[in-house]
Amino acid sequence: MTDKDLYGGLIRLHILHHANHGPVFGLGITEELRHHGYSISAGTLYPMLHGLEKKGYLSSRQEREGRRVRRLYEITRKGRTQLVDARKKVRELFGELIEGE
């Protein structure tokens, strides 16, 4: 069992990391997160995506694939800046966590 509040920040960083490599969409990022051991529902993921968009870290657009319409999320300049800063903080925390064992 995981604490969603505790891991929420890590999930948001994963989203920004993957969006930095190209557009992401709900089902795709859910599957990617599953590879990292996170089980996240649409009811948790979409508010996170909308929150990242509201803060200006992501932008979104709709794309039609046949009959299906998919919302794609792309990282913004502000999101990239925040991701660079977060990487520094994660490296520092990682070092402390490993040394603390």
C-alpha cells in the first residue's frame, strides 16, 4: 500500500520528465507509471495533469485519431525550468536517503 500524498510529487515529476521527451496522454502515462510501480487511477491522474496545466507546467491540446479524441499534454518552458530545479533537489534528497541507511 502506498501513501498517495507522499508519492504524489514523485508522480508529478515522472509526468514532467516524460512530457519533456514528447507529448503524453492519460492512458499512456498511466501505463508508464505502472512500469515504475505506481498504480494510479484516472480519478487521481487527471486532476494531477490539470493541476500541472493550471500551474503552467504543461499545456494541452486535443488530437483526433479516427473516431477517438485524445488530449495530449506537452511540457512548457516553465515546466522545463521547474524540472531542472526539481532534478537538483531530487539528487540531493537521494544522496541523503542513501547515506541515511
